[in-house]
Amino acid sequence: MELILSICLVASPGVCKEEALSLNLEQVSLPIQCMMGAQPVIAEWSESHPKWRVTKYRCGRPGTVERDI
């Protein structure tokens, strides 16, 4: 399962893309489990990527992310 973030540059809000974060399949096998555990993962990612802002997120199967939006 992947957590797919839609992110935009803080300095240029028109520059956006999707970023996929792989989640441990043993712990997260259902989309609802992914959604319930997403907030701490998003917070950690945001702290380490201060130039980007998460605008929305979703859960999906690996390989379904579009890199530029």
C-alpha cells in the first residue's frame, strides 16, 4: 500500500506533483488502515520537506501514482 501525497511548492504554488510513500504491507493491508495512519506519516514527511506543502492525500496500490499533476 502506498500513501500518495499531492504536494505543491510553497514558493510557487502552481508547481505541484504527487509523491508516493511506501507503507509496510504487513501493517497496512486495507485502504482504511492507510487513511487512519496517514496523519503521522504526513507530518513527518512535511517536517523533512519544508519547501513543499501537502494539499491532499490518498492511499493506493504501488505504481499507481502520477508524478506530475
